[in-house]
Amino acid sequence: MDSYDRSNDTVFVLGADGYLGWPMALRLSALGYRVVAMDNLSKRAWRAEIGVDCLNPVASIKRRIECWLELTGKQIEWHQVDLANRAALNQLVASYHPGAVIHFAEQPSAPYSMVDSDHCVQTYVNNTVGTLNLLWALKRGAPDCHLIKLGSMGEYGCPNIDIEEGWLTIQHNGRSERVPFPKRPHSFYHLSKVADSENIMFACRVWNMRATDLNQGVVYGIDTEETRLHPDLATSFHYDSTFGTALNRFCVQAAAGSPLTVYGTGGQTRGYLNIQDTLACILLSLRHRPDPGEFRVFNQFTEQFSVNELAQTIGEARRECGLETSVVHIENPRIEAESHYYNAKHQALLDLGLEPHLLNQTLITSLIGWIAQYLDRVDLSALENPNVTWASGANRFWARQTAVDTLAAV
């Protein structure tokens, strides 16, 4: 495992306008890296399509970058580019020869990928085809670059055995082999992540590339050291059933005095981590490069919770403030096991020095307090029932505003 080569401090952040990409770009810039931020701004169009905006106002990417420069004197170089545009991508890689690429530029929603065939294919084109284009561009223009790809713990599903960090050693007919851990993903979105992992692993084996695949759990939190500097540096907070998370939904419902809506029995268990730990994990990966030809897999989360445990923790935080929060169970729109074994290993990043920020009632109370200032922006209908079901194929569709209108306003 190589340490990071500081002679090439150029880092591409793909998906730099997103929930994680933006604070990552700020953190790298603050640390003195040359940050080249890229995004096709599609997430803003998808938000308009579903008809539910972020809870908090989010400045345009151009205003964000201007604000950062005004406050710190540090420049983030910006390119609006789609990974589907191979010519533009090849030119940027050849021009900058990045030392590392941090790849967040994917459609991130399981429900969005399950709306219908169009949204499923759109997810695959954006995610899998985009990643293939990136691999070819790096092969041609920056073959020693370290690709850090944001994967998902959802690739594994919920097997009835412990989930290892990417690999499993099997014995078969008296012989042994180390193989990728079997995948049983939850949605077409997660399937696209599996395809990414296979393609990147192939590129490492055949082209001698370096890559770290970060199978990330569910991220929570809104603040980082950099985003707190000015409102125009804030990242986005999603609470709806398409781009939000159960934890975000529960916190908004608690702030609004509404019941917490649990899908099904609530036994679904996943890994979680604080947004601050996401940035720390990526920095640790960046500073400790894999060897040429190495496809490295880290499970990126710090704690495991069931949906019921999340609801209970949020309810307890509200009771400490003298407020009662009820829980209601609604029909689960997803096809998934609601009671299952779940034990995923996540030691590698701890060994590299990760110091976790764990979920606690103080953090939840603070998050609910932050949400309270934006209650006038909450669409309560987006909290009550999910728009997308896995089984029926008869999904409500939203389109209140066109993508063209949204992108024209950016």
C-alpha cells in the first residue's frame, strides 16, 4: 500500500454538487489540494422531477465556489460535464493528469431506479456507463491515478452469514480461492453499483490500475467544519421517500410533530455513519494508496441499526425535550427481508486511523433543532406515503417542473 504522492495534488471530485461531493471538495481545498470539481447538475433536475426540494436552500454551484473563494482565498476549479460525454471527459483527464479521482457522480436513489424502465435505464446509463467512460479515460490519460469510488453496503444485501470486506475465501472440492463476496442487491440502483465494482476490479486486473471501492452505509448529518462557515456553503438535506433516508424522514417528522412512519415491521438493519466520518474515510483512502493492480474494498460505516432502533432513539431524544413522538407502521413499498441476520465487518478504515463520530441523542436533538428552522419548507405529503413500490409497477409519477427549467435557473 503506497502513501499518497504529494507531487501530484490534483484531485477530481465527480458529483461535486451533491450531498457528499460538495463538502468533500471543500475539505480537500481547505487541506491544500488542487480540486477540480465536476458535475452534470442532474440531481437538481431529479429533485424538480419528483416535486420535492431539499429541506434547506442550496446555493448554485457557481455561487458556492465564489463564496468559498471570498472566504478562504482558495480556488475550486469547476467544469460542468457529464460522464456520458466521452470526448469532454478524455480531454479533462488528459489536461489535468489527476493523482486521484473521487467518484460520487451517480444517481443515488434506490426508489428512483425502480420507478419504471426509463428510470432504471437512466440509472444504469448514468452510473455504469459513466463509470466505464471514466475507466477508459483514466487508462488513456492518467494510468497511475488512484480511483476512489463510492459504492454501497446495499450491494451485499442481507446474507445469512457475516459480510466480509469485499472478499471471501471459499473451499471447493479440496481447493481454495479468494473471490468477491456474493452480492444480493436491494434494487436496480444497487445492481448498478455491483456492475461498477466488477468493472473497476476488471480494470485493475487487466490494466494495472489502482482503485478503492468504498461500500458505504447510510450517511447522516448536515454540518462539516467548512459548510458551517456560510449559508451559501451548506450541503443538501433530503427527507422525501425518493432521495431521503429513514433517519432524515424521522427527524423531520419529529420536528413537525408527526408520527414516525416505519416501513413494514421495522427490523431492516443497515450500517450508518456521520458525514464527518465519510470525509475522514475518503481522506484516509486518499492518503494510503493501493498498489498498482490492486482493487481494494473497504466497508465504510461505523454502526448498525434497525429501522425500529432509529425510531426509538429519535423518540427518546424528543421525550428528553418533553415532547412525545409516536410511531406508525405502514406497508413496506420495497421487496426486502424485514427480519434478518446482519453482521458486516468494517475494520480496515479503523486500522487506518478512523475515529468515529457515533450517533447519540445530543446529535439527534441538534439535527431536529436545525430542521425546525425550515419547517415552512416541509412538504408533509412527501413524508406520509412513498411514491414508488417495488412490486406493482404502478408508480405515481411527479413531474411538476421540467429538468430544463431547473437547469436553466442554475
